[in-house]
Amino acid sequence: MKLKIIQNKKYFYSFSGSLFLISILCLIAWGLRLGIDFSGGSLMELNFSGPRPESQRLQNELADFKLEDLRIQPAGEQDVIMRFKTIEENTHQEILAKIKNKFEQPEQKITEKRFESVGPIIGQELQQKAWIAIFLATLMIILYIAYAFRKVSKPVASWKYGVAAIIALTHDIVIVVGLFSILGHFRGIEVDSLFITALLTILGFSVHDTIVVFDRTRENLARHYSADFEAVVNDSVNQTIVRSINTSVTTLLTLTALFLFGGETIKNFTLALIAGITVGTYSSIFVASPIIVSWHNFSRRARAAR
């Protein structure tokens, strides 16, 4: 059965537009909750072999240190993650010693799993480099697609495939970032350098899926289909949709296992990948190809109106 994906593009535009608008509004209203990688600060993760003390008890014990922006978050079954403004190494050792003196017992061993400290200047530099990395990756994708489709100039110029892919990528990235804006506001989830890694991975995965559909369109156009351009694109999407879904589902199964059993430190990273690959698969099928057809139809009407 052939699905009328291109013919029903207005419904997919409405759905995508709604998600995109909600994401933009959330970003304007709440922004992103930046982790210490970007905002600067210190992070200490402790493991308690026995019963984990309540967050309020830990906070009371650390009151003497006057730690700015102290946030204590339980992690997993027996871990605690503490975030606060940047501290010196001697303060770090004093905090660790006090917690051990207060809570460590023969049946309760406390182990420091990690300690990270990033200054505010380094955090700002990382933030700038993250945006530069995303911009350069996007630019290279446009150039590559324009080159790869250079021999396909009719009825749509090759560079338009690149632009359509970037519009779909922007759709994916904004929705994922919007999701983390919502999670940051309601659940306190922060974005860090791993989140940027996830976004770059989503860029690659999404454009890979989109290129598969575009490449089938290129092949079908080369075969001199008698059907119009819209029919050719719809056939191409139908011919690749099963392959796209199967590839994404197998990847999502692995990511879901990582999210459930991979540990607290990579949970947000895998969540971003799960959301991005889901949205990216949707956009490669229901957004990127319809954009090419809509652009072609608009250009044809504009030429006819002259």
C-alpha cells in the first residue's frame, strides 16, 4: 500500500509547526538550565554503601562552608550529586572530610566517584565553541549535499536539497532543545558538553536519513519517471520509509537500554539522543521531502504568474 505522504503534507506541517512553536516559546520563557561545563562551578558525586542520608541533612552539614547555589540531587540508589559555585581544592577536601566524619561508619563507606570544577571564563569559552561546532557542522552538511546532488538540477536545483535538509535539521534541534528547556524548568535537568555531543550526533543521524530519501529521489528522477515531481518524491519516500524506521528502531532499542541501565552520568545524553533520533526519523520522512515539493510548487507558480 502506497502512503500519500507528500499529498498530505499540510497535516505534517501543522504538527511540526506546533512542536516547533512550543519549543521556541519554552526557550524564550525558560531558556536552558546550563550545567557547570557552561556556567562554571563545581560538582561532587558521592557513593554511600549503606543508607543514603537525606538531602536536607547534607545541606545542614555543609552550611558552614557557605557554598553558593548549592544543589543536592539523589542519583541512582546510593549516590548523591552536589553542585555549587567553583571552590578551591582545599575546600573540596574539607567538604569531603566533613561528610566522611559525620556519616561514615563501619557499615557505611563513602566513596567520591568524581569531582569536577570549571571556572566561569572556561565555561563561557566552551559555550561559544559549542555553538561554533554546531554552525560549522551545519554549513558542511549544506555544502556536502549541494555537491552530492550537483548533477540533479531539474526540476529542483541541487542546493535546494541542502537547504531543505538544514530546515529539517533545525526542526529537529529546536524541538530537542525545547524538550530540555521544559525538563530543565520542571525537573531541574541541566545541559552540558555531553548534550552538545548529542546534538551533533543528532545532526549526523538525521541528515543521513534525509540523504537516503533524497538519493532515492535522485535515482528515480534519473529514470525519467512519467509522473510529476510530487509523485516521484512520494514514491521515493514510500520506497525508503521501512528502511528508515527499521534503522531508527534498532538504534532506539540500544539507546533505551543505555538510558535504563547505563548509569546517571549518561542518562541525559541518551535521553537527548532518543528524542533527537525519533524526531529526526520523523522529519526525514514527513518534513524534508515535502519541503522540496512545496518549494518546487511555489517556484512553478511564481514563474507562471510572471
